[in-house]
Amino acid sequence: MSTPSVSVSVHDAYTPEIRDRILERLRASMEDTTYAILTPAHLRALAAIDSPDAPVLSLYLQLSPDRRARGAWQTAFSSLSTATLKRIGDRRDRRAMKDEFDRIEQSLQAELPALGRGVVFFTCRPIGLWRQIAVSVPLPDGAHLSARPYVRPLVRTRDEHDRFVLGLLSQERSRFFISQIGQVKEVFRVKGQHLRGMLTDRVARDRRDVLVTEAEKREARVLAHVAELVLAQFEGRYLLVSGPPQLRSATIESLAKDVQQRVGGEFTVDIQAGPSAVAVAAEPEQRAIEEREEVATVGRMIEASPKVSMWGIRPTLDALYQHRVMTLAVDDIFGKPGARCGECGRLLEAISHYCPGCGSNAVEAVEDMVEMAIEQALEQRAALELVRSGAARRLMSERGPMAALLRG
């Protein structure tokens, strides 16, 4: 699918018609079926799917550099598909599921995602489900069959501070990308005009400068509105801008005041650069922002009164059970087996004969209690901080790998 775009001339002001045209094309970009970067909207849409009559196949496959080389991913894929198909007793159901695996394999053979450390497929032909998502972190290989998409591993890729919009600005062509660190996808372009080249010698030199300045301001306002729409549609948290200093400054000044507060530092990349080069150029500033925000979040938790903050596994799990968590912070490398009550959903550090919350004996072991805690936090619309930077990890190390700020 080609990148959607809009053209503006030196005479164009931002109008409701232009806004509607941009929104229509942005939404088309969001529906692109090629490898998408996971957004909150994707996660919500997947969580809402229920297919009781035909199983959904959820396939997770790591794409390390070694697996990308010479098609080595095919060995892991073949093992997953063979093991999954062996578990299906009915011949017709097994044939239908083999068709789903074949469809995924054909897609991977045609094109691997250019960036990222893995890929996830959700497919169910009877309900028309086909979703390809490139992920920025390696998730365990797995093939899962159920009435709903198996999205739990994806919660490890969600973070409050890793959703960026990148704007590459120029007078003749501006480009907008959505990004997680190390991963980018171009979602919109604005085609402009070379301003001075349009002015003839009949226009007085001092008048030319005035006309160029006015046209640049109009263009900057359009670019600012596009940036705001991309941020809103893809639920981006921060905006990073590359481009000529004058155009960059004019665009930032045209942003709404609340959006200006979300503009990060400058990065530099050629306007013609491909996604890989854009990702590399933006990554240092993205990591600086992520570290700054992680340290600030953990710092607030340390300084907060014990009445509004919880440190350690058991207190944090108790707060989740009580639906009191406003912000959950977890060391991203921390994982731990645990248990879950099948009646009330309470998470426990270890398997128990009964649930301390509701008294039920329907307590089952789970492979990763931390993963389920993150999922519960997202379900409760809590903010999530997956701590990855060394500075924030050091702050957490003496207090515990999980913490929570509580709702007032």
C-alpha cells in the first residue's frame, strides 16, 4: 500500500475540507494489512474479537538477525506448525488450520518486516481476520488456538513512553512516521511547492521575501495540524521533528500549546531517507526521552507517601486486585511464575490451595505472573512503565522489580 498523502500549494490555508481529507487518508493507512506497528487501537480491536465457531490462530515468531539470514526463520516456523497441527484430531479442522499456516508462510516468504525483532500473526479466515504486526522486542515463539486472539505477550511491548511520531519536514515534501524505538513506519506525506522558484522577476525583491514568509507560515500551519492528527490517530505520546531550522521552528510554534509540551529534541536525517535510516537517526533522542520519563516515574514512586505507593510483588498484586493502580512500573526483564484464581482473577506469587481473596480453590499455576499483572493494569486503564534504562533500573533495584502509584 502506498503512503497516503495530501498536496498543498502556497495559497492553501488549513480548512475543514483539508482536515477531513487528511483524516480519511490517515484512517486508510491505519487499515493497511501489511506489517503494522502495534498501537493501542490495534490491541483494543484484537481484544474485542470473539470467534466461538472457528479458532483464531495467534502465531508469534522471533526474527533475530540470525533467523533473518538465509531464511533460517523457516525451521522455527515449521516446528511450530507441525506441533500445532498434530494436536488437532479432526481431519477437516486440521486441513483448515494448515491453510492458515500456509497463508502465513507465504506472507513471510514474500516479505519479512523490514525492522523489529519479531512478528505476530492473527488469522481466522471464516471471520475475515488477518493481522500482521511487527514487534520491537523479541517475544517467545508460539502458536495458539482459541476463540479469541492470544494477545497477552503483546502487553510486554506496551509502554507509556515509547510511542513517537516523527516528522521529516521540507518545503517540497514532508513525511510523517509512527515509531517505537528501533521501529518506524511511514504513514503520511505532505507535498508542497518550492516557494522561491514560483516567483518571477516581475515581483519586487522585498515583496518576494514577504510572499515567501507568508507562504512558509501557511505551510507550517498545515504541517502542524497534520502532526497533531497523526499523534491523535495513532495515539503517539511524543513528537520529534527533523528539518530546516526555520521551518521546524515555525511548525512547532503552530502546534497547540499542549502538543508543544510533547515535542522532544531535534534529530537530523535526509528527507529521502528510508525507514531504517530514520529509525537509527531518531533512536538516541527516543532513548533519552524514555530514560528521562522512566527516572521521573520511579522517582515519584520513591518520594510518594506509603499511602499512595506500593513497592514489591505482593503489595502491587494486592493493589491490582483492588483496582487501585494508577501507574504500574515493572522492570522489563523481570518475569516470575505465579498463580491466578479462576473465580476472582486475583494474582498470587505462588500456587495455593485456596484464594485469599474469595476463598475459592480454583487456583491455577501461570507461567508468568508479571505478564498477567501488566495485562490487568491495561484492562484497568492504568498507565504502564516498563523500565528498560539503566538509570531507572538502579533506582528500582533496592526496592523491588514491581511498584504502583495508587489512584486517589
